[in-house]
Amino acid sequence: MEIQSTESTFRPSVPLIFGIAIAIVALVVAATFALTRREGKVAARPGDAPTVAAPALKQAAWHIERRVVGDSGGRSHKKVLKVQLAAVSATVTDLYDALLLHPEDAPQITHDHMSPAAARALGKSKIAFGGSIERVQTLRRAAAVSLQGPSASHAAARVAIKLRARTGKKEIHLQHHATLWLERAGSAWRVIAFDTSQRPLR
């Protein structure tokens, strides 16, 4: 499969622009950690040759910067904002880990972490690879998360990922950038809009 530069945008007509300018900076990953890809277990039959699983690939660590934009609501409210910043960050990392490293979990994760309309738009875009690539190794994973204070009801995240993978017998290198807009409903955060682009690295 030939991987080409592509862009995908989904911005519904909702009160999405919060009346504030969310400044997001580019980040660089400083470390790596081992992330084991889930392997399915298949019962061996008599006479079958023993199956040797491919070694787990070392994945880049997530490097995340968090900030509150606007009024923080005072010292007593800072703990609430800190908890919600962590929740937004977890939503973003869980979503990308499923899309890139655990595609078997992607349907459930997108259902949990995206609005129905945003999930449908992602599924129709060329950003969602599905089973077309394998042996994905992330080389850089970074996100800058901005939370609107003091309500902590809206957030935005800028994501930057570099990876290499295989499609058929071909090895590919990709660079992916995205801006995600999120909205809180109770304790859950969901992506309600996104703007993504990716291109092959030569």
C-alpha cells in the first residue's frame, strides 16, 4: 500500500471555539520505554511447529505538557484542574495507543473517547489505518494539552507522532500531526472535533 501525504478535518457546528486563544507549543520526546503489544493465544495442534512470537518493539515514551488557559479559579480549584488535565491527557494517549498499537481495541476506545460523529469521521478518513499496517514502532510521541479554566469543560490537544511500520513487505516512516478538541461530560472526556495531517518521511 502506498502511503501518501493526507489531511483530515472534522469540525462540527457546535460551540467549539471557547472564546480564548489556546497556545500550544511543539514538544520533543526525551526518553523511551518498552510497550508490549498484546498477542493473541492460539492453541497448538499435534504436529504443529512451535510458534515464536516476534519480539516486542520498543516504543517512544509519551512526552506531555499540560497547561490551564484563562482563569484558574483560585488556589482551591487548582486540584480540580490538575485532575482534569490528567484525564484529558489519558484520553488522548489511550486513543492513539489503540489506533496505532492495539487496533483490536480501537472500536471500543473510539466509542468511549470520541463523539459518535467524530468517530464516524475518523473511520472514513485516511488517518485510521486499521489493519493495513503492522509492526508499528513509535519513534516520537508528544502532546501539548490545554484546559480551559475555571470550568474545565473544554480542552485542546496538539499531538505529534513519528513512527515506522510495515505494510506488506515495505517499511514506511510517517510523521503525524493533529489538533484535537475535547469536551467534558461528567467525568468523561470526548474528542468532538479534530484536524489531522500526516506525510511520509523520506
